[in-house]
Amino acid sequence: MFILRTIEIFIKLLPSIFALRRDRKKWINQDKTEIDSEQFRKNARKVLNTFISLGPVYIKLGQWLSSRADILPQPYLEELAKLQDSVPAAPFDQVKPIIEKDFGPINKKFDKIDPNSIAGASLGQVYLGSISGQQVAIKVKRPGIEKVVAKDIKVLKRILPLGLRFVDPNLRYSAKAMLSQFIESIHEEMDYT
């Protein structure tokens, strides 16, 4: 399963890496008026859709990259910024067991919980509820997210050396540090304590 996921991710990311490398080179070396912005935007949309198709870790990676003007051309930043918007929540029937595992039976701990999330993100979602008449927000990790994150981080570490062969040489030296920083940010975001 791990090998299949590694192959899937590498095959899906490779065209994005090539497009980004080509576009970044043009962005850095040319007068911005000579750049085909529409082609850049088209390539950036493909990267966006690739990250969405690969799931939560890659959505989070896209969100993180959307603030890295030192790495990405402006059209990529703008497209990947769309990942900052709300991500559809998992169905409440999948989330309810997680809430009950953390808090006990819902009907004993909460007066009520609205089954419609008020916010969804790549790693979790938020629900409104009440305890003793006091309104509370309940932040819940997506079902199975720990396993998904652990597996995809392992894959990222495995494919990084392969992917670096296709990346701008100026980024190769800092890529491992950036990956470590990204992994640390995911773990911090998943710590709900």
C-alpha cells in the first residue's frame, strides 16, 4: 500500500514539478511583461487540483506554499491561496465517534451539538454545541487523519530525493529544511491540547 501511494504521489506531482520549474525559471530570469500570465495561471491551477486530489497533507502543503513568495511565482501563490478557504467537512456520522472517544457519550456531555460544521479545514473541522447552556466550539480532527498524515509524510520524505533532481538547483539546498518546517507545522496543527 505504501509503495502504491508513493508511486501515485510521484506520478501526480512530477508534471507539477516540471511546470513549476519551467515557470519559476521564467519568472526569475525575464521581464515580467514578457511572461504569459495565463499559461502560468493554467499551470498553477493544475498544481492546485493535483494537491486537492492527493488529499489533506498536500492541501496543507499547498496552503503552506501559498505564502512562500521566495519559492513560487505570483500566479501560483494566488491559485494556491484558494486552499486557505473552507474545505468540505467529513460527514457528522464519521465524526461523532471521535467526539465520543474524546468526551464520552454526546448526550451526557453536551446539551446539543449541531451536526453541521461551521468550518472545515484540511486536517480538522469545527462544530457548535452547548454545555450547561454555554455555547462551545468543538474542534475535531478528520477521521483517520493521523494515519493519513503519517503515511503521506513518510512518502514525502521518500520522494524528496527523487523530486530534487527535477527542482531548480537554487531550491535543492533548502528543500530538506523546508520539508522539516512543513512537517513540524502539520504536527503542531494536529495537536489540539
